[in-house]
Amino acid sequence: MSKRIVILNGSPRMKGNTAGLVEAFKQGAEEAGHTVEVFNLQQMDIRPCLGCLGGGRDSKNPCLQKDDMAKIYPHYETADVLVLASPMYYWSITAQLKTVIDRLFAVTEKSPEYHTPMQHCVLLMAAEGDTPDNFEPVEHYYHALLRHLGWENLGEVYAGGVMQIGDITGHPSLEKAYSLGKNI
Ligand SMILES: Cc1cc2nc3c(=O)[nH]c(=O)nc-3n(C[C@H](O)[C@H](O)[C@H](O)COP(=O)(O)O)c2cc1C
């Protein structure tokens, strides 16, 4: 069955290593017949959550702040798979991606019981460090996030040892991202 896949790319570098992982995953998923929508968050006008707790009233565009999140909300709500893609910044995801995750709370506010839409989730990450210890904080965050939201993990790809643009070329993680997309 064809799936709707939404990729949130939190890298500020459009031709960077995360973009390489995104492209490999996308190619695999499209070859398998899925529909893939990529949002390059750096190129969008998305402001941080204000913590007003006043969202959820407008069902199509539930946040009080009106910006490019309006483009993401409808895709998020109907996606079969949500892909979080980010470089590692200070042993975490980038601010660009975290900002969007925070703003998804407005969708949760649509229900009085704070119901979060179910997602099947993937993580793609590029980083300069290349040890299990380097990735541990992100793995911990990602698994905790999914556990608390009740989301299902469909796979993680960590590309270590990549710093400069182009370092991802020929990296084994590209094959992993491709086959994760192909078999999603
Ligand atoms: C502000 C900043 C913080 C970073 N922090 C880390 C880090 O904590 N651990 C790490 O392994 N790499 C770190 N890096 C390296 C990036 O994760 C690495 O260059 C990655 O390949 C960038 O992905 P991109 O090409 O998609 O931008 C950092 C880079 C920058 C610019």
C-alpha cells in the first residue's frame, strides 16, 4: 500500500549531509511507490512556540501564530510516516527541527484530552562524532519522545564521521537510508 511520507529536514545546509540521507531515503521510498513530501525547515518562516496554550481552535491551522507551520499541519495530520531528519547540534537535534516539534502541540490542543495523532516515525541524523557514546543522547531523546507520544519507531539511521558538505558521499549510512525508505 502506498504511504504518505512527510520528511522534516532540520539542517540549515541544503546540500549537506542530512540532505544526503533525506535524498537516499526519499529515493528508496519513491521507488517503492510511496509519496514523499520534504519540508526544508531552514527555508521556511517558522517561529518558536509561545507557550500560550491557546491553540487548537482552528482545526486546519491550529496554532495562534500564523506562519509556514500552516503548510506542515495538514501533512502532519494525514501522514502515514513522519521522518525527523537533523544534523547533530550539541548532542541534540537542531533548533529548526525542535521548533517544529514544539509547534505540533497546537494539533494536540484540538482535543480536550490532548490527544496526539499517532505517527510511525523515522530518525535520520548526520554528525561529526562517530561513536555509540556520541549518539546516545539523541537515541535517548528520540526513544523517550516516541514512548511518551505513543508513536512507533520504524527505524533510525545515524551517519557518524561527517563534518563538511560532501563528507556523506559513499558513506554506508546512505545505503541504510535508501533501504529503510524502500522497505518502509
Ligand atoms: C553548531 C554545531 C554544533 C554541532 N554539534 C555537534 C555535536 O554535538 N556532535 C557531533 O558529532 N557533531 C556536531 N556538529 C557537526 C555536525 O553534526 C556535522 O557537521 C553534520 O554533518 C552537519 O550536517 P549537515 O551537513 O546536514 O548540516 C555540529 C555542527 C555545528 C555547526
